[in-house]
Amino acid sequence: MKRSVIAAVAVVALVLGAVVGVVAARVGQGAATAGALADVAEARGLTGEEAEAALKTFVPPGEYDEYYIFSSGGHSGQVLVWGVPSMRLLKEIPVFTPDAWQGYGYGTDQGLQVLEAGSDPAKNATPVRWGDTHHPALSETEGDYDGRWLYINDRANGRIAMIDLQDFKTKQIVDIPNSSTSHGGVFVTPNTEYAHISSMTPMPWTEDGYADLKDYEDAYRGVSSWLAIDQETGRIDLERSFQIELPPYTQDLADAGKLTSYGWGFINSYNTEMAVGGDAEGGEPIETGAIANDYDFLHIINWKKAEEVVAEGNYVERNGMRVIPLDVAIEEGILYFAPEPRNPHGVDVSPTGDYIVVAGKLDPNATVYDFELIQRAIENEDFQGTDPYGVPILNFDSVVAGQVELGVGPLHTQFDDEGHAYTSLFVDSAIAEWTLGPKAGVPEGEAFKLVDKIPVHYNIGHLVTAEGDTVAPDGRYMVALNKWSIDRYPLVGTLKPQNFQLIDLESDPLRILAEVPVPNAEPHYVQMIKADKLVHRIEVYEPGTDPLTMTTSEFATLSPDDARVERHGNVVDVYMTAMRSHFTPDIVRVREGDTVNLHITNIETTPDATHGFAIPQYNVEASLDPGEVVNITFEATKTGSFAFYCSEFCSALHLEMRGWLLVEPK
Ligand code: K7E
Ligand code: CUA
């Protein structure tokens, strides 16, 4: 066994050993002595640091973690919820991809409605049933997480979803008009006025959606979408939303201005060369074409101004969206560029909103822009020219407060409460800790300096610090999200897990405390929120709730006495209840060709008294949480006798919790 594997196993063992002492101490039967702990550590072959790390991250059974991580799941299309510091995986929220356990997308109307409404037939070749989640955005009030909603994008198909943090369920997917992909251009404005999402790869803005790549510069466009949020429900309201047309660069990551820079948004771009590939047609690959320029453009957007311009009616309609054309955006002072060193990746606004940090993939530096300098340059028309589309480019030297050489492959930056920034270094497999400037409270002489560097395993993408993208970061913890995990875990086949590493921000130098494999997804951006901010969580639904609307369902059946079957022509409505350990009715008789609407209410009120409802051969699998109503619609096309059953082991007589769907031939 490799040393690393021994250590991982040993940490777990130590934790189990230590809990004996801690539990004993609680019930007053004695405490673990330092000597006893040292014996355990020695027996496990742990160093003192390893044993200490285990104690720092151990959360006793029945105790809760202090923070939650909401993690993108990459091309699993889902969101993962983790506890910190235990690094326990608490939940997988199905978002863009169906999930059988939670009955999402396997027959229940509610799940199918979300997935169907989220796949625009005018945009997609076929109904899309997966996603590539990259950037979550927790809702905010005054720039701080408020625990109401979570938005997350689908990088593959240019979509965004809303998850309600009352019940951790996906309530809405919006297929963004005029946009075919979206990478990391997701954030909420400081009061969740808007969820922003920008396109990644430009698409043809032509009548029929087609344009040859030779017409790329004229016909293709990017877009910045400002999706208005209903403050009651968290839902996206496209009618109140607007978009801003952008040049056909590759718009990448984005962040909202806050406090000082409130009212503004920032988007990175690369491939301002507008390379389109063609390596097999005598051209050069995108990879080389897209790195020719020394600078790309930081997009600086005045969304408050854009709001006014839309209110004045100065927009065009395109596929049902109000779009501010590029020339209007330029004329009205909505869009400016600042040069940013070669092929940047992350753009992150510091807690006070004063600094905008850009990390440049092919540049060893973090480049720090000062919002006040940006404003001054705009006022003074301190431009170094315009891009081919006429967008003014601010003078680089006039808007940059500092550059800090960090290492190779800087990607993403997060912040703490002491003026420090932490930037992931993909190629170096490390995190650089460095200081911001005076506007973050850092003394002049110590500003913009590299402080520490901690190696991680291996090839880090994103990183997160506790509430590290809000106006009030907590410090405390940092998690590195690593792409590769060679040698980190026992061999489980040729596809290896991803890897999270928990880092103690209170130790000097920085130290890794724990590490967990991520076996089901490839996370990109994540956010870490104090658990006690999730004040809207509910434990059980009010009886008869439709989770999609969070209101009482018109199909609720609150007592088995009200269960019934209603036939109208060849439409059959079945009002069914589920409780331990039977469905009422437990025999459903229909005829071949009928349309069957099952309305099932779980009439349990006990937390976690969940039932399933599965129909073999009909591809139906629902999960009914206590109080929940689900609707299931299908055509009875296959005759026969189908033994439906409760798929959740709910009770001693769970195996008896079943019934018959009889489909009689015509
Ligand atoms: Cu760097 Cu999509 Cu934010 Cu992956 S992204 S790492
Ligand atoms: Cu209900 Cu098993």
C-alpha cells in the first residue's frame, strides 16, 4: 500500500478512536487523555499533524457541519451538497439530468414539466436531458448569501436552473434565447435583482440560425443575459429580463460588482482573435488561433444603465427577448473593454467591490483592476482605441492597480476577511495566497504581494473559501477542487474520482486537513455558505403540497376516504393516497388506449416518511416526500397486469405496499 492510502485509512480510524473519548467526555464518564490520543495516533502510524487534522474535521454522529458547499456537478448535470469540515456528501440535487431515486424525470409531471420547459424545441434538435453544470450562484441580499435560492448554468446547452432552498428541489429551467452555450458567466446581482448568464461560444444571429464560419465576424454574436428574478418565488421572469448583444468573442467567466462597484458586471473574454478552427480544412486549430493576441478584453457592463435604456424602449425584440443592440450599448455607455493579459479564465470581484481580479491562464500574473480607476478612465475617455466593433478600450495602465506574479496557470480567485486573495494554479497544482491593496485594508508596503503557496493534488480547477465571493467572507476554510487524483485512492477502474481537499485557512503556513474523492461528478465552481443562513429550509411539506408551486395542489387527496377513480370518456383520473403501508386504491383498472392521470398524495406528516411509486414496464418512478402530491400521466398503450409498488423501504410492511395496474385489452 502506498503511504498516501495508509494515511487516508488511518485518519478515518483515528476519528473512530477519538470519538470514543469525546462521547465518553460528554456523558461524564471520563475523557480521552492526551496520552490515550497519542497512543491511538501512534498505533495508526499518524503524525501529530495528521492526528490534529482528523480532530479538526471530525463531526460526531448526530452533529451537523458548520458550512455547506453547493457544488456544480459538471456533466453529471446535477448539484452536490457537502458538509464542511466533515466533507460528507449530504445530497445530490437533480437539475438537468433525470434522477430515478428522487423521481425526477421518470413519469412525474412536475419533474417532466421542469425538464420539458427547459428544453426549447426551437433551439434543440431533440429534447435535452442532461446538462453540464459549472457555476452555481446562491441568492444574495446586500451582497451576502441569504439562503433562499440557488441558480446554476448548463454549460453545454446555454441554460440556467433555479433550485429552491426550502426543499432543495429544482423548480425551473430556462433555455436562454439567443444563446447556445454558457460557461461561467453566471452570478446574481447583490440583491438578486438579476441572475446573469452570458454565452460562451457565439452563435449565428441570423433568421434561420445558420451562418457559415467564413461569415463569423459579421453573423455570429455573443450575449449577456440579465434574467429578472421574482422576489417571492425566485423564478426567472423572461418578460422583465433583457440581453445585451456582444461581439463574437468567447465570453467566459463573470462576476457582479458589489458595494463600490454595485450596478456593474464584469465578464472575461478570450479568443478575441475570433479563430474558428479548420485544422482539417487547411486552417489552424482553434487552440493556436485563439492565443495569438497578447490581450483579450475584460467586458465592463453598466447594468443599471442598461435597465434604464430598456425602460426607455431603446431595444429590439429577438426570439421573445428584449435585446440592447451592440451599437446602442456603446452609444449609451453600457459596455467598455479593458485589456486583460492572454486568455484569462477567472474574474473575481473583491469583497468591498473595489478590485476586480483577473487570472490569466497563459500569464503568470493576477491582474488587479481598480474600479475607481475604471470610472475615472471612462469619465476622461482615456481610451487606447476601440475594438473592431467600436467598443471603447480603456487604457490598460490607467485602470490596473497592480499585478502579482503567482505561478503557472492561474485560474480562479477567492477571498478571506483579512485582505487576502487565493488563486488556483492549474499547471503548478497549487494555491497562491496573496494580498490585495489598500482598499482592502492592506498597508501600502504589503499590497499586492505573494504570501504563501500550498501544493494540492493535482491540477486544481476552482477553489472556494467560506463565503469567499460575498461582501463578508469568513476565512476559516478553503477547499481545492482537483481534477486528477492519481495515487490518491485505491484503484477503482480506469476512470478515477475527482478530488476535494479541505485547507485550514487559520493555520500558518496553510495546511491540508482532509481529502475526499468525488466519485459521481466533475465539479467546477462551488460556493460555501454558513449552514445557519439556510433559514428557509422546511422539514415536511404542508399536507397536499405541489412542490413545483409550493402551494396546495388541486389534486391533493388528504384522506384515504377521498381516494377515488373518475372516468371521463377515455381519460381516467385516479386520486390515490400513500401511507404506511398501503396505497388507496391499490387496484387501478383502465382500458387499452386510456389516458391515465395518477394523482398521488403522501398523507404522512412524519419527517422522512417517504414513499416511492414505481410502475414496471411503464418507465414510471416517483418519490413522494411526506405531504407531497405528484401527478403521473401516461397512455395505457401496453395491456397487461402491472404490479406497481413503493420503491422506498418505508416500513416493516414495505414489501406489502404494492398494488395492480390492470390494462384491459380493447
Ligand atoms: Cu474553471 Cu467552468 Cu469555472 Cu471548470 S470553470 S475549473
Ligand atoms: Cu412505502 Cu415502502
